[in-house]
Amino acid sequence: MLQKSLRISACAAVLCSVLVPAHAADAPQKRAITLDDLNRMVRVGAPVVSPDGAWVAYTASQVDTKEDKNITQLWMVSWDGSVHLQLTYGKDGASAPKFSPDGKYISFLSSRPGPAKGAQVWIMDRRGGEPQQLTAITDKEIGGYIWSPDAQKLLLTMHPKNEPDQEEGKPPAPPKPIVIDRYHFKQDMEGYLRDDAWDSLYLYDIPSKKSEKLTTDKNVGEEQPAWSPDGAWIAYVSNHDPDPDRSTNTDVFVVSPKPGSTPRKLTTWNGPDGGRLAWAPDSKSIAYTQGEPAKLEEYSQARPAVVTLDAKVSYPAATLDRAARQPVFTSEGHLAYLIEDDRNEYPAEVELAGNGARRLLDEAGAVTSWDTAGGHTAMLFARDAAIGEICAFENGAIRKLSTHNDALMAELNLVPTEGIEFKTKDGAEVHALLTKPAGWKPGSPVPMILFIHGGPNGQDAHGFDFLRQFTAAHGYAELNVNYRGSSGRGQDYAKSIMADWGHLEVMDLLAGVDKAIAMGVADPNRLAVTGWSYGGILTDYTIASDPRFKAAISGAGVAMPLSFYGTDQYILQYDNELGPPWKNAQLYLKLSYPFLEADKRIHTPTLFMGGTSDMNVPILGGEQMYQALKSLGVPTELVVYPGQFHGFTRPSFIRDRYERWLAWWDKYLKPAPPGTKAAGAGE
């Protein structure tokens, strides 16, 4: 994700060729984006800069239509962008690339065939050579790893295997009952959680190939490890409350890098301390993020924090009211974070001993990950009309390094996305994004999709979004509203909907629709609303509050929270934000108005969707609403995707979902001419 000699692949050679601009008259005609382009798009992963700053490693994922899955491979690009190398091949893929401390080797995780089965750490000489399996762990699953500064050890993050490896030539062992004795007992993609299903840290000695548990602690999770530059300490994040399932109270710990060491807790905040950890160059302090207590778990806005080895905590940029993540110390020793701010994500340098933060990149877009080493900083950056690629960040400007999607982008007629602002009826200021169809002209209203983001603690931001371009290509405008509850507008804005779902958010969404109509963009008689996860929940609330939508699509939604208590992964949120149902039944009933008052409130034709393996928001919510509308005679359909989690993983199902969305919108917003039959979502 090497061969005896590194080589530029034919694909990379094409992508990296210099394109000579043609005269306008000779330029090829650009075309609209299609669903076939989903399979051509390359999804680039987080950058990793080599210790000398000369190379950037990353992953690139693309759909394998025959296998019906995404295959991820490892690539490397030189800092000047002149050399592009594909390092791994094959159907097993690779992930988590890292450079050895001396920069001579590249390591990665892969389940490719080798002496030991399952995901193992592999290593290859950066100058050439076949990859070799470095670890041979058989009784646990490796979830992550980091190098020791002297390159003699790996720190492995591992947890027990759910099932033992199947012996070759023997039939699989029959399944055993799952015995549960945990408060938080299920998690999407992980399934039912056993009592020993904790991530633990293990030291793996490379010369002896022996692994030993790092700490003496048991039955606690150990995550986000970071080795100090001087090699003397390992910092990590853990929850040591009496029952870690019942709180979000993680802290930063340090421990000596020796098997069986006793850790020392550095932070004491009653809430989440952690995230990705970054050691200062002098190995005397650790940058991290601090969030809010459990009651605000789903609305928590992480803020910058630093703790010293003697447990003194300070708060850089103390007045910064925006979410921060992924701290890094620059080569100059300055501390910087990625900031989520009002439809953009950018790096900002924070004052270690002050309140301020200085934005480092002014360009609109989304920096989703970054890394710094050898005096160089690389980012994964996306614009509205450009898929995310690896970029060098120099002197406050972006310079593109990877070029995986250049050929495709050159073919497509992509449209811009603009920011809009408006006031709600209670005086709140709300911000949104509006994408118009290609060739839209003022004075010509078009059908519009109100597409609602999930979370709710997330935001719609500038950055490439396939759906926006897809809807625009089919003549639709798309509106994305960062309703109250969203991130990017401060902690008070995010927490304003706590225990009051389906009220302020709906007010904000409808005000956004009114704004798009007043702008002459949206046709008031051809409106649809769609969303997934909390966006699906808000779709149910919206059609139960306003009858003007001609169509709706609710994916992975919840219309009756009372029936979800104990069936999904959000038990902490229920108990801390809403309270147990037996103590606060009236609140649960109030929040269930789309289901309990469906007969009075809902007349919109609605398509419900979900995956059978979704433990984040089980398909139960869609099934209940489908059955309610079916009983009431409201046009409805239910689409169930076998084996899919909350986020779909099967490419053919992802494509199918887009096809059904478009067919449902077309059926109700673009009726066929008289005398013809309109296509339905299932046709």
C-alpha cells in the first residue's frame, strides 16, 4: 500500500506527465460527472513525511469492480513532485505507511499472504527490494503501530481476536454464544463487544521478534500512543474510571518504554483529554485536545491543550472558540492545529502563552490531515471542484504533489459552491452552502435538494463532494445547511440543541430553504429533503414539520428515540443527555413526534434506507417509519442493504444508493410528460 528496484508505474507516468495547455478552440469539450466516475476516482489518504523531508508516503484507494471492493495501495512522491512511485500491488492492499526513524525503510500494515495470517506489519527498503513481514502475531489483532526512535522496537496497538484463525484443511468451527457483561456492549463495525475487547499497547522487540505488554493495566483501552523524541517516554490516552464504559473521561498518560511498566496520569479534567498526541521537540511536553464532559458528548468541541511531564496543563489560544485537532510541532518549534471553522478546515498556529491563533492558509477548502518532518509540511487538501490530493505547504500556500485525479478532473464540467448566510425566525444567524446546476441563469428557479449532514456535530465544508456535483449534473440545486448543533461556529452553537432534537435544527433548515427560494434558485414547488444518520433523523423531523417537500429520503434515521434505547451504540448519550426513559419518558415521547404523530404530520412520499449490520443507527428506525407511512397510505419504500454498516463499504451498494436517490427525486420533482410512465426508485 517493493519490488527489487523501485519503478514508476505506467499509471503514475501518465498522471505525472506535463500537460501542455491547448488553445481554447482546441480544448476538449468537458462533460458532466456520472456514476461511472465513482470507480475512476482515487481516494488519497493521509500524508507521512520522511525524516529528511525528501519524500511523502500516502495511500491511494480505488474501486476494484470485479472484486466489488476498494483496494488501497501505498504510494510515495518526492518533495519536488518530480517522482511518483507506487510501492505496493495486489488485491490485499496496504495501510498505515510509516518511515523508519532513519528514513531507510517504509513499513505498513497488510493482510497479504505471509508466515503469519491477518494484518501484520511489513517492511521494505526505501531504495528497493521485496517487502518482508516484520511481525508474526497470531493470538491478537494489530490495529496500529509506531516506531521507537532508535528503530529497535515497535509499539503495537492490539486487541484479542474475536475468533481463532481457521486451520487450513479443516471446516470452520461452529459459532459460540456471545456472552455480554458490559454497559456499552455494541459498536458499529466491531459488533458485540466482549469484556476483553480493549486495545492494549505491546512492545515488539524487532531483533528477537518478541512482544510484551507495555503496562500493568488491564481492562482499559490504551490508544493514540506517541513516543517521545528522546525515546524516554511513551504517551497515550486511556480511561481509568471504575467503569470506562460509563464515561468519556479519558486522560493523557506517560509510561517508561519497558514491558510491565506502571503508567503515570498527567491530566485530571473530567472529560475527554487526548486525541492525536504531539510531543514537543524537547520531549518535555505533549500537545493534545480537551473536550466536554459526557452530557455534551455529541456536541463537544475539542480545544488545544498542552501538558508537561510534571502534569502542568496550559491552554494555548484560550479564546479560540472553534474545534481543533491533529496538533503538530513545526520544525521551528511552533505549535499548530487543524481548525474547523465555518465551512472551512485549515491549519493555525496557536500561541503557547497567549490567547491567539493565526490562520496559516487563507484558501477556501478542507485540510483533512497533515504531517511535518525534516522541515517540510504535507497536507491532504480538497477544494470544491477538486478531489483531495497530497500537497506541500510552503510559505502559507499549497503546492500540489500527487496527481491521481488530474486526468479525470480535466474531463469534468464541475460547478462551484457558494456560501450563503441568513437569519431564522428567532433571530439566529445560520450559514450554508449552495450549489447550482451547470449553466444556471438568474431568474430560472430549479428543483432543489436540501441535503442534511449527519453528526450533528459536524459541518458541510468547502471541499470536493461527489453528491453536489452529481445533483448539479442532473439539473438540481443542492443546499447544505450548517444548522444549530453543527460544528465550526463555536461551542454554544453546537450545544444549543442538547435534549431538544428536531426543533432549532428544523427552524434553521427551513430558513435556508426560504433563502434559496428568495434568491430565485429553488423552485418552491419542486423541493426534496434527504439525509443520512442525524441527517436522516432531521429528514423525518423536517417532513413532520413542513408539508411543502414533494419527496424525502431518510437514511439510517431514528424517528422514535424511545425504541432505540439499548439497541444502538449511544447508551452514554441517552443516559447523560436525555436521561433513562423510566425517568424522563415525556421527553422521549416529545422527541418522537415524527413517528407518534405521523398520521397528522407526514404526507411526503419518503424512501427509507439502511444497512443490516449498522449498529450505529440500526435499520429499525427506517423500518418503523416505513411501516407507519405504509399503514397510512403515504407513498413509501424501504431499501435494505445486506451486510452494510453505517458507512457503506461495498462499492456496488454505494452506486445503487446514488441511483435510487436520483430516481426518487426525478419521480417526484421531474414528473414525466403527460401520457408517459415515470420511473420509480426501484425501476
